[in-house]
Amino acid sequence: MIAPVVPLISLLIKGFIIGVVVSAPMGPVGILCVQRTLNKGRWYGFVTGLGASISDIAYALLTGYGMSFIFDFVNTNFLLLQLIGSVLLLAFGVYTFRTNPTKSMRPTSNNKGTYFHNFLTALIVTLSNPLIIFLFIGFFARFAFVLPEIPAGEQMLGYMGILAGALTWWFGITFCVNKLRKGFSVQSIRTINRVIGIVVIVVAVFGVYFTLTGTSVLYQH
């Protein structure tokens, strides 16, 4: 009875990691979340992140169930897809490291608006960027997140992990920004982005190495 629990925990952890890393880069919504936390309060920033998280999970489901229609191709080209996934993550890491997120900063309104309004605007902004699908493809391939032998119910656990990871990130970043608001600066935002970029680059490089050396078992379900 214990053995089946192990892959479930593994899938949940993979989903959690994907959720955190997809949410972490300081793009337009990340900057918006920080600005709203500083100018309106922590919970306005959090509902902004919540809107982004709902959009992300929608794209994750679209990616996962889209890949489910090509299971035969996935099985036949599993290692190739893992390699491509690692390369996509490497490109994403380099892009994140080099990007100056402060260029996305915009003047904020003195009107706080409702929580729902802040949630909805973040949802729409995130939905307007379908390129995130390619990021999910990279992660799903790298972590063997979508496989034919994984029942639908277990896959949903993985998607819940993604949502949990995303919400954990937004809860954590708004908490830190709120606590450190006096010492939080534009340079702090750039530093966060560079650290995230380095982490993704390291994961991607190891992913390429494991795939090419045949030791990608570390990422298996």
C-alpha cells in the first residue's frame, strides 16, 4: 500500500516546482504584484498573483491535455523531447537573467479598486501571453510530467501541485515585499530575476547532461 504513494508524492513535488518557477520571473504581472503590494497592501498584491496563477493553471491544462493526444509520439521520442525541454528551459533562464523587469513598471493609480478588479486585471494580463505554453512544454518534457501510464486523477494531483507552487510563490513574495517595503528597491527586483535565471539555467544544464549521459532517471516518474 505504501509503494503507490511514492509516485504520487513525486508528481506533486514536480508540479509544485513547476508552479514556483513559472511564477517566479518578474515579468509584467510580477512587477504589478510588487507595485500593488507596496502601494495598496499585501492582499492586493496576493490577489494579483492569484489571478496570474489561475491563468497559468489554465495554460498548464491546455498544454498537458494537448500533449496527451500525441502520447505515441511522446513515448517514441521521449529522450529527444527531454533534451528539447532542457534547451527551452536554458533559453528561458538566460532570457530571465538578462531581462530588466523594471522596464515593465507603470505608474500606479491612487484608487485601490476591489480585490476582484485586481484579480481580474492580473488574470487578463497573464492570459494575453500564450507563449507561456512553450515554457510548460519544456517543463513537462523535462520532468516527464505527462505520460500515458499516469491516470487522469493522478495527473490532476500534479496540476494541483502547480497551483500550490504558484500560490506559495505569490504568498511568499508579497509577504517579503510587505515586510521589507522600506528596503525594497528597483535593484531588489533585478536581483530576484537574476537569481531565478541562474537557478533555471543550472537546472537546464543538468537536464541536458542527464539526458545525454542516459542518467535522466533522476527525473523519471
